[in-house]
Amino acid sequence: PKSLTRMAKHRMAKSKTSGGAKPRCGVKQVRGPFVRLARHKQHCEDVPSLMSLLRGRGGPRAIDLFCGAGGLSLGLRDAGFDVIMGIDHDPEAIETHAAMFPGISATWDLSDPSVVDRVAEVVRKARVTLVAGGPPCQPFSTAGKGLIRHLVATGRRQERDERAELWRSFLAVIEKSLPPAVLMENVPELALDPTMAILRE
């Protein structure tokens, strides 16, 4: 609203005339407590429960690897897919995913080969049509590389970013389950490094 814009300009002008101090924000910039969400009424804790849920459900099925809070899952659902599984390493993101979608939303570690095998088995058993996902992009994105360099320089992060290898886990699920369709989302830099090594592999 215009009134808020006028107030902001007034505050900035006032701060400039009072010694050049930075303008203060009217809202306290502190992260509040996380909102706790109830799970979807058809949430499943394990694969047998999932298989039981799927009996009698028609339509194309999808799973979302590295699903985060479920942005891609929402798009898949809007496109007519039954999103039956979401996997991510972030428990807060998975809590959001579990609140919005039926089936399994789990914090399984996809860098573990046994987890890759378990997910591939679900794809086969549940006759999943589409395996979708966005392996971590931070090691490849322009913004992510800058932040990682800063964290390494200040001793807050290891130089080798293991997330840069998780695209291999995504492909391993595909190779072991051979779904009819695959969708992988990432940043252009994943494929466009000088040697294009990842794209070729």
C-alpha cells in the first residue's frame, strides 16, 4: 500500500538525517518456532502399509526423490499423478510433505545403497509410472558454489560436498527399477561444466 511506502521513505529519510544510521526494520528478524503439522490421514509408515493403501487406487503413480517440502509433488498431483512416496534428508521438509500427501514421506538417506534398493523395489512393486526428483543443486549452482566456498574458507564446511554425487543415487534407482517415465530437475550448471562430464555419464 502507498501508506506503507510513504512510511518506509520517511523512516529512511529520518535515519539519513540522524547520522547516517541504517534504517531499522519494524518487524523483528528472528526465526520463530516451526509449525508442527499433522500427517495426511492416509500417511503410511512402511511399505506393507503403502501396498495395502494402493489396492483399488487407479491412475498413474509417481514418487518424488529429494522432494523437499513437496513443490514438485504438488505439480505432479496437479498433472494427475498419485504421488505415493516422497524421500528427503530434511526432517522439517518431510513433515510438510507428509501433511500434504498420502503414502510414505520419509527421511531415508539416498546415499545409502540399501535405501536405493528399497526405493527401487517400491517402484517395481507399486507399478510406479514416473520417478521424479531434484538431486541437490547447491554444489552446481552459481549461488551455491559461492556460499560453499565461503563456508569452506571459514572452516564451517568440508571442502568436498558429498551432495554433488547424489545424482548417481537418482540414476541408480532408475537403473534398478526401469520405470516407464523419469523426470529429473536441476540447474543448467549440472550439465554445462567445461567437460560436460556429468551429462555424458
